[in-house]
Amino acid sequence: MLGESLSAAAFSPYGDVIELPSSKGSSANQGTAQRFNHLTKITSFSRPSKRDVSLNTCIFHAQPRMNQDLASHEKPLFEIKLLERHKYSTQLFLPYGTSSTASYLVIMISQIYLL
């Protein structure tokens, strides 16, 4: 078997390759990310819902955010300016890129704290 590099064109008979588009997305997360919507069509094989629901697969390409006060504190601080609630959807956090030292922070809060 001979392997080949993954490309959207070569994989198209089997489905979609979800990748960061070359076009510019819309601004998101207080200007720290670009959002790319509807990157693939999702088919649901469950019974029809009473509501008309369409699914959206999107990528948020985020830029690193650093708190300028990190160096002046014994313990690092990270200011949280916004929390989002996704009551009817799921999210996947997947780091991608070329840096082996990059990391990211995901903050989750139980729904009981949002009452």
C-alpha cells in the first residue's frame, strides 16, 4: 500500500477534510480569534425533531493572550473577561500548530454556578 498526503480533493469521495480555510473568517472572542463557519455538512440519522435545527462545524483560530501583570505576581494571574454558555451544543478543544512549547487554558464552570 502506498500512502499519500491528506488533501480535501483526494479525500472528497469519502467525506470532508476539516481544515483552516485560506479565507479570512469573522472576528470572535473579543478580537483574539477568527471564526470559520460551516466547514462541513453534518448528517443526523436520528428521528426528526419538532424544531428545525442545523448543525455548524466551525474552527476558532485563536491568538495567544498574555496578561501583562504575570511577571509582577508570585502566582500567575489570568483575567477572565467573558464566559460563554453553550446549553445546546458540544465543543472540542484541539490544539494545532507547529510549536512544541505552546499550551492553552480551557476554563469550565459547572452550570450550578451560573444560576
